[in-house]
Amino acid sequence: MKSLEDQLKNLFPEHETSEEPASLENKETLWLQDDPLLCKYEKRKGKPITIIEGYTGADSDFKKLAKEIKQLLSVGGSFKNEKIIIQGDYRDRIMKFLQEKGFKTKRVGG
């Protein structure tokens, strides 16, 4: 029985395999802005949410940031209307994370 690598060579003979696996160390850096990101706390339908807004960079960068925050906190959330909405009140942890990334933050309300 042929290995998977041999089968792939037969299917794609002109493809050259690279010995180095794709590393996660070469992550793109996010655009850092001068204006602070705003962290708000709201209740919608009786449930607490944290809203992050005020990012002036590309939407794709803000979406990556939203994904990182959701993974860090292990919570759900979404990116809508140039805002990151995180389920739960995590203002302090989110602000600390953003400051470690180099962003300026501002706490709004409460």
C-alpha cells in the first residue's frame, strides 16, 4: 500500500514539497492607531455583553482581533457594523489584552 505522500506525488508530479511546515510565528501585525479603542458594557435581552469599537484600520484586521479575543476568553461573539460584540462582561481582561498588543483603550460606562 502506497503512502499518502506517494499518492499525492502521482496526482501532482510537478508539485515540489517544502520541508519546512508552515509556522504560526510569522503572524501579521495589526495596524495600531493613535485613538483609543472603546470598551463598553451593555445588557441586551437581560444578558451582559462587551462592545469594542473605534478601530480605524481595515475590517479584516479587526475581524482577526475579534477572533483572537473570542479564543482568549473562550466565549462567543461577533463582528458587526465595525464593532466587536463579546458575550459577557470581560472589559478588564479585554482591555489588558489590547494593551499588551499595543492598543490604547478607554473604558466607557460603569
